[in-house]
Amino acid sequence: MPKRRSKTLEKLARSIKDSDEFVEHVFAIARGFEAHHELDVSSGSRGVRNALKAFEKHAQPLSKWLAQAGESASAEHEAVNALRNVPKVTLPYLDLAATQAWLEQAVRASAKAQVQLQGQKLTKAPVWAAEALRATFERHKLKLSLQVSEKKQGDAIKLFCAIAKDGGDAEMSATQAREWLRGK
């Protein structure tokens, strides 16, 4: 069962627009922020790098296997033929060379992505939430006010901060929220 969103978030959303649909959209954004934030702070880029390493570990041998399957006098070639001839099993057209080329390209891209992620902090949660909140405000024909002053904050800013807090990021400031909502 999904986590119940806070009453504070619901009150704030209803103060902006008293609509069950709008409140549900805000709750969905908070759930998404929470999921993205969990990835950002838990394994983060290290977890993504590990997933890329696992992909690379399996893709390289498969690429070699496909290269051998392309040779007509190989056991791998016969294995592919046997797969194609199994009754009641339909395999789509299998272009061994194209699949092998794609795997090799994906392995190279994986290596580059691992280097790019080295030491990088993931910030998917605020990017995702800002995009979703902008779309929600547009969908409900609400003005996206990004005003931040000592005395007043725009509705979108207050709601973004409340979503972040509800999603596990209690450190989100109004200024940071404005930057994320602007699209950095």
C-alpha cells in the first residue's frame, strides 16, 4: 500500500485549487519525487554505474556468441537454427550482425556513461518533480508564480517545497525550488 501523503500537502494543494483531481496529481508528483529521491540519495550514480557494469559484463560475451553464430559451420549457428525451428515458438526475424553491432555500440556507450557518472550526484527527483508540477499547473490552467521574497512565495514554490519535504528532502529551500521550476 502506498504511503499516505501528509495533511499539510493536501491542505496546501487545496488552498491552490480545491479539486480532487488536482490534489491527486500533487500526490502523484510527491510519490514520484519520493521514488526518484530514494534513488538519488541511496545508491545514486554508484548504483547506476553498477547496473551498467552488469550490462557490459553480459553484453560482451553475447556479442561474441552472436559473431560465432553468424558463421555457418559453428555450433552457435546451429543453435540459432534450432531455436527458429521449435514448434509453436515464433521468433522475430533475427539479424545477428545488426544485433551484434548494437551490443558492441551499447557496450562502448556503457563505458562512456560510467565515466560520466563517476563522482556525480544524481538530481533526478527535483528535475522530474519540477517538470511534473509545471505540467500540472498548465493542465489545471493555474499561473506558475515563481515569486520568492522574505514576505511572500508563489504557490508553485510553496507546493514544490512541500512536495520535496513530503518526498524526503526537508532541505529544499524556496530559492532552490525556484531554480528547479525555472528549468535551471
